[in-house]
Amino acid sequence: MIIGITGKYGSGKDTVIEYLTNKGFQAHFLSDEIKKEARRRNVKANRDNLIEVGIKLKEKYGAGILAERIQSRLTADKKHIISSLRNMQEVKVLSRHPQFVLIAVIADKQKRYEMLKNKAREDSSKKFKQFLDTKKIEESYDPDEKELKKVHQTAKIVIKNESTKEELYKKVDQVLADLNKQFYHRPSWDEYFLKLAMLASERSTCPRMHCGCVLVKDKNVLATGYNGSIPGAGHCDEIGCLVVDNHCQRTVHAEMNALIRAAKRGSSVNGATAYITNMSCTNCSKALITAGIKRVVIFSDFHDTLAVKFFTQAGVKIDKLSVPRRIIDYDLESYSSARK
Ligand SMILES: [Zn+2]
Ligand SMILES: [Zn+2]
């Protein structure tokens, strides 16, 4: 999950960021990128220099440059919060991530005045001066109020800070709960095994159909299979299919392969469930029934076969699932655990 935060000074966005950081979010500040650039250029990081560096960066590389620079740190296995977005180009850059969401933290003028006054009281005068400096630096790299307004209007989620800190935290918790539901769907057992069947289908070698099958008993995988050639016969996707009567004769179907692999290892599939990407062909349904499969779970219907009729006659339960997220796409580059 990648949360972009936008909000005016004193709106409470820093409170939200602090709260989310305590909840395990990694915070990234676009203004830090200006400081890093200043270090790179051996420029002293005082206010005027930072303002100048920020303006030059944007002139040379475009308004989205600060967002571009934090991209490589936005790993998929962590939750991130980015503050603070001030132009549409930054929104565009971060919107490339499927799990990006923009949140605007808003407060009316009175509330913002109170927040800034409290901030002044909490901080020593020196610190408050630094705070005001930071404010100016951030504003300087995009002084256009209209642009900031556009960013606010783009935000899918608006958190209104109108009462106490605790009330603000409650609102953030609610937003997080909703986002977790949206982004992190925990698959049911059926979805889990069907997805494994999809993964198995990726190993298919017959281009006529990619199909996967997983045999499961007591939540344990007994065997997996996919549409592939008999050993030693070469792969259809390399040497072409061996078609007779409109069927590829070289291919052993996913269900058959799974049953055979279970047999080779001496695992009984009696009473097991077959998770299959597609409804079986007639022959595979016969084999599954005879092997004692009691339930079949599929994603999609198959063409016209006798499988449904045979399964029904044999008392095999058929469940067709519509899986909410059909795409299994792991971008391993974005997982820190997959990096060296
Ligand atoms: Zn083939
Ligand atoms: Zn088959």
C-alpha cells in the first residue's frame, strides 16, 4: 500500500504521517529529495539554497522529479506514506503503482491557525523558525495554489481534521481498515488452491490449452499437474502439436498428470478435491471419478464435454468460483525478499 498525502500547512497531515509511521508505514518526504540533491551538489543546506535547488531540479527534470526519485524505495512488501504531494505530475508518477492512493488532509482556517499556534508553543522558538523555513522550502518548489487545489480535488480520500487528535486517529484507522479490505484480500482455502492450479498451468507446454490441476485433501496438496507432453516426446510449444481428431495426442492433461504423480508417490487421492482451472474433458472426469475425487472446483467452464453429466451422476460436487482477483502477477523485483 502506498499512501500519498497532500494537505495545507497546519491541516494535520504531519500528525497523520506520524500516526501511520507508528503503525509501521515507511515515511518518505519529497522535500528530503531536495536536501539529498543539495548534498550531491555540495551546496550548503540552508533555506535559500534548498529553494534554489528545488526550483532548478523541477526546471530541468519536470515537476514530478521528486516523486520519481523515491520510486525505487517503494517496495511491495512494505507500506509507504509519501508527503507531501503538491502538483499533479507527482500524483501521475505515483499513480503508476496499482496500490497507490492519494489522501487529502483538510482543516478549516481556524483549525489550521490553532494547529500552527500549538506547534509554535510545543517547539522552541528556534525549532519553530526551522519549521517555518521548511514550510517555505516546500511551498517554493510549487508555489502554485491552483495546482495544490487540483491535487486536493484528485484525492480519493479526504480526512477532515476538525476535532481532537484522537478523533483524527479514529478517522485514519477507519480509512486504513477500508484500504486493507481493498488491497489485501486474504484468499479463502478454495481461492488459494485454485490460484495454485493457475500457477501450475503456467508450466503447460501444449499451446492448445494451458490448464492446471491441484489435488487436495485435508487442506494438504497431494499432487499438482499441468498439460504437458509424455516424457521424452518433446514439447508441443517447441515442435508443434500432434493432432489427431482435433486433439493433441502428445499431451497428458493436467488432471491425469496430477493423478499419475500422486500414484507414483503412493498418495491416495480417495475423497480428495480437484482444483482445476477449467472444467475437465470427458476422459479426465472419468479418471477423477474412478480415483475417488469427491469435489471439483473450477474457475471456468470447459467446452462441450460429458464431464458435468458424469460428475453429477457419480455424486461429485462441482463448485465454480469467481475469484475476485484473477491476475496472479508477482513482480518479484519489488519484493525485498527476492533481492540479493
Ligand atoms: Zn499439444
Ligand atoms: Zn482432460
